[in-house]
Amino acid sequence: QVQLVESGGGSVQPGGSLRLSCAASGSIFRLAAMGWYRQAPGKERELVAGIASGGSTDYTDSVKGRFTISRDNAKNTMYLQMNNLKPEDTAVYYCKGTWRGLNYWGQGTQVTVSS
């Protein structure tokens, strides 16, 4: 069983920054493809950024140049550095891990961008 726990959410003004963390239990973290998703009120959950076990990354167009996904396999932790935040980034952010066809989700952390 893999457990994922997000932290680092909060409220910031437009243009501000936040760093999300996703701590994983278990030794399979380094083998798993990981990703950050978000869900705004009334909208479907969407992929924000992904990082493969080998470290390759991809981003949805709306966050390119502002968000950076990374992982520290020694700490079983994934990060999402979010800069120049915009009101439209407001959502609950979830981390997801995929290993051997199984998906594992965290409980989510709220990010609110408002003046």
C-alpha cells in the first residue's frame, strides 16, 4: 500500500509563490511515475505536471514557465514549485503516483490565489 500526503498549500496574492510537497510511503516511490493534478470548483480534475521515474517532465501549457516539478527519490518526496501564481491557479492540488498500472492519490491541498 502506498500513501501520499500533500502539504504546502495556502493563500497567496497574485504574483506570489508556493511550494507543494508530496511525501510518499513505501520503497516503490523511485519506480513510480508521479504527477500533480488540480481541481477547481465546478471543473474536472486536470493534470498540471508530471515527472517520470527517470526524471523527464511535462507540463500543461497554462503553467509552463511558472511551475517546476521535481522529485527527490532519497526522500521519497515530489515537489511543485509554483511562481507567478494567478487567480486561475486556485484549486485543490493532488499528487498521484502510478506503479504497475495502479494509481495512488493524496488527499489534496488547497491553493487560493486572490488579492
